[in-house]
Amino acid sequence: MANGNDSRQFKGDRSPCGPSRVLHVRKVPIEVSEAELISLGVPFGRVTNLLMLKGKNQAFIEMASEEAAITMVNYYTTATPHVRNQPVYIQYSNHRELKTDNLPNQGRAQAALQAVNAVHSGNMALGGSASGSDGALMPGQSPVLRIIVENLFYPVSLEVLHQIFSKFGTVLKIITFTKNNQFQALLQYADAMNAHHAKVTLDGQNIYNACCTLRVEFSKLTSLNVKYNNDKSRDFTRLDLPSGDGQPTMDPAMSAAFGAPGIISSPYAGAAGFCPTIGFSQAGLSMHTMAGMGPLVSGRMTLHGMAPTAVHSVLLVSNLNPDSISPHELFILFGVYGDVHRVKILFNKKENALIQMADATQAQLAMSHLNGQRLHGKVIRVTISKHQTVQLPREGQEDQGLTKDFSGSPLHRFKKPGSKNFQNIFPPSATLHLSNIPPSVTEDVLKDLFSGPGYTVKAFKFFQKDRKMALIQLGSVEEAIQALIDLHNHDLGENHHLRVSFSKSTI
């Protein structure tokens, strides 16, 4: 029979049926267990019955509600489930419920149902939600998710978030903003169960290789109020909303409500919703939804031949100490967050400098981490500049060495694709991570190196497994910033140059 269907009793499952809370599963591996099949349905709601037809490689799963079954079919239509490394196919059954009371061998199925549902209810309760008796989430569970993107090395636009989260259900609204120096979003689903499944699956996943890690939690809000449809906020149910006076930024009142120090300006325009310097073929975008399967958006980053001076890749740094600052110092410090191509300290206003990063994302990263930090006793301010490039001085023009081109420097940290440096970008901290230490260099040598210029060494620790690396804790964040500037690339002998970066750990 077509698709290997089992008997006349279930012949209606050969052609597509209307929604039903009973689902027909095909191509089931013969060695599969009841619990494995029940687990397919559990993320979407309570599974109330199961019928396995091992001889036919099929099964029927009954969900507590038709809504749960619809969500499950919608989801598995876009992300084929695998059991025992084999794809299985799920469709609606023409049965409205499963009557299995008088069938033999149902004891195991019932025992598995009780066990899996009990475990899942417990897990959900620990996670801040629990299954009710009808398979729905507990009353009051929000359909709104709060999303934080950590290690934001490549642009993450509203369109990218919509593409990823739409795999789990209908996304109604999205608002993106910057808070606590982090790119964040609020995303509202049509249904709280969709939000739960997205949270369970996506929390901790990377959008791109080794960066842009998603942290997903339920929001205290139960609904979002979107005033404008632009690249920072979108209500997909209201196409009539204005874009906000032509400015692709969030409403200032909304910004204030989030306490955002500055909404990310919009470098991510373009047909695909990505930064102009980074191109993806739309066909190359795909989702890997199961844990451990790599980036959520695949497709190699390819430069489209555009100059690296894309919009918003230049920073304006103000309130510098004009007596102490140099282009080299700014190159080393801002180089922690991206590859610095050019630095210009302004000739007539030496407390100001322009810094040109390799792309807009690196500029955003440097701004979010370094704005408000202390350097040479002054709190520096870092903003996006209106300039699109840093001009080198014309021949014969007086410059006093205030403008430097670092584009060919060997000290760039992020030239190599997939480098571990992408994974180790942290805010300035009093604890520094040291690496590339030769075997002959002892703890005392390194402590003396840092205390010599007058820094206070509070603690030191070699890595147990790898003595090429160590942590050193200084007296303050300001000291650590200055020590990084002074001692990054310091020659330790034996052809080893010390690498210094900020650590997320403490000693």
C-alpha cells in the first residue's frame, strides 16, 4: 500500500488530512522505543496516547489538544525529526482519538507515557513552567521571550532573529535594543507553547560559527507594544505602522523604557538584512535546530568586494588625555574588539580621535565595551562617527604622527576565520588572560614584568593543563587596561611575544 501504510483500519492516513490531535508517524526504525516516540511530542504539550505498529514501521501519537498537534506538525514540517539517526515523517491522522484499551501490548506504551510525561513536567517546573492537565503551559506563562546575543561578532538583524525563531511558530512582534552593553531583543509568539519550545531548543546555541550565542529566557511582559516598523522593531500583524519619521531607530520613549544607553545604529541594511560588508546567499541560510549541530545560520561569510570602510565602521573617541595618548595605544586597546585599520588623533583637538575598524560590527563591539572606561585617568566616550573613513594626511601636510595606518599590522587578532579569539571577547576587567608564555618564564618573572611599571599584582595563576597561559589580577580595571596596552606583544624571549586580553574569570 502507498507509503507502506498498515491496514484498512488506517487507510485514511495515506492522503493529507485536516488537523487532528492524533498524528501518524511513518518510517519509524524497528528498534525504536516507546519513550523515544513520545519524546517527539513532549516539547509541544502532553502526549495522551501512543500506538506502535512495529511491523509496519509506523506509529500513532495522540496529543492532549489539537493546538499542540498543529504546532508539532508545523514545526516538524520545517525541521524533519530524526529518531535513531533516521528521518521520520509526521502528518495528521484521520482518527480523532486513539482507542487502545482492548489492544494487546499496550502496557509498555502506557507505562512509558506516564514516565516521560512525569519527567517532562518535573523538568518544566524546574525551568519556571509546568505542564497542566491538558498539556498546555501553566496559566500566565508568557508568549514573549527575552533574547540576549552574547559574543556579537557578526551582525544579528531583526530579520535573522525572525528567520530563526519562526521555525517554532508564528512570530507576531520583535523589538531589538541595546541594554547593559549587550544586543538584546524581545520577541512575541502567537502561542506560549511556541515560546517554550524555542527557549528549550535555542538557548545556548550559536547563530554563526563560534560566535553570536543566544541566551533565551521568558520575559515578564506578556505582550509587546510596537509603534514603528523598521529594522529595529516590527509588528508583523500591522503593516500600516510608520517607520518612525524615516529614521530606522527605536522610539526614544521605548529606548528609555529599556534603559538602553544607545540603540544600535543601523549598519545592517540590505536585501538580506545583513551588514553590507558581509554577504550570504539566501539559499545558503538554513537552520540546525538540534543541540550540538553547529551554527543556526550556515553559509560562509564572503566579502562582496566592498571596501572595509562600510557605513558606521568609524568610531569617535572623546575625553582622551591629550598628554598621554598615542595612535599605537588606541590601536592596541581597540584591537581587543576588532581589527583597527586606521587611527587619527585630531590635530587641533587632541582629546578626540577617530578609529576606523574593519567593519561595522567590530565598531559596535568596541563601542559597547569601551565607552565609559577610564584611560589615563579620564572617562572616555566612544560613539559611532558620521565619517565613513579616516583620511590619511596628504603629502607635506603637518600631522605630527597623529594619523597612523595599521591595516597591514601583524598584530590584528581577528584576521584568521574561526580563530579562538572570536570566542574570547570580554569586557575590560581587572583580571587579564596571558598566553604564548614560553616554558622558561616563571610566575615571578611575569609578576615582576607587571609590577615594574607600577601596577599592583593582587593574584596570579598558571593554567593547570597548559602553562603557556595564565591569569593575573591587577588593582583595578583601569590598571588592567593600561597594562594590556603596555604589555601586549611584549617580547618574552625564545621567539615568544606575550598575548594579553581581558578575562571573564577571576582568581
